[in-house]
Amino acid sequence: MEKEKAIKKLSERWPNAEALRKEFSGLSALLSGEFARDSGEDKFMVYGIPYTSDGLVVSRPLNQGLIKNPTVGLIAPGQYHFDTGENIETMTVLEGELYAKVNGDTGSIFSMLVKYGSIMAPAGTELKLEVQQNSPVFYLCQYKPKK
């Protein structure tokens, strides 16, 4: 999927944070705030993730006044490896399905298929994701600094 197509698909899916909250009213406490803007334009982040197989991740920060604000995004089909660094990351699949595996220093912590659910990756672990070719995944990712 091309960068421009992914940005368009994400912005059409939820043109504003209110549309996101309306669709996922059960998650409204997690979806407070508004999408971030740069110079009056909506802010989109495109990730050049190492070790991807022609994949693409595009996200929009949701301003909540946190040290690291949550993001709402799209993961195109492909395979991905993320290092969680100093954050505990909770990814909630809003639409689609992905295969997730978390690896720590001592090997695999868990592997699972996620569809309309959440996964939590501890700080300092590697999160491996695979999205099948049939459709992208829309997600919410929350970041909590490791204490």
C-alpha cells in the first residue's frame, strides 16, 4: 500500500476524533482528546519500520496531554518488528485481524491471533506483527512509560 493511499484511507475512516469516539463508544474514555495537527494540517506519522516486508504503518496521535500520547493508525499487510523500548504498549485492534508475538530476553512471552481485542507488550520487548494480504488493520496504541 502506498503512503498517500494509507493516509487517505485512515483520514476517511475517521475524519476526526469525534467520529472515532462515536463508533467506539465503549472505548470513549481511551479516546479523549483530538487528533494532533501541525501548522493547521492533520498530523500523520509514517513509520519506516525495520524488518518489514513491503509493509507500511501510518498513525495519528491523539492529544491527551500525556508524555507519550496514544495513536490511532493503519497497518498495511506485511510483517513487522517493533521494539517497545521504555514503554509498555497496549495495542487494541479496532478493525481487522493480526497475528502477534511478543519476545523477551528469555524467548517468546506469547503468540496469538488478535481480532477486536488487545495485546500488551512489556517495555524492553520485541513485538512482532503479521497482517495478512486481505485487508489492513486499524488500531489504537497506548504507551505507558516503564516505572
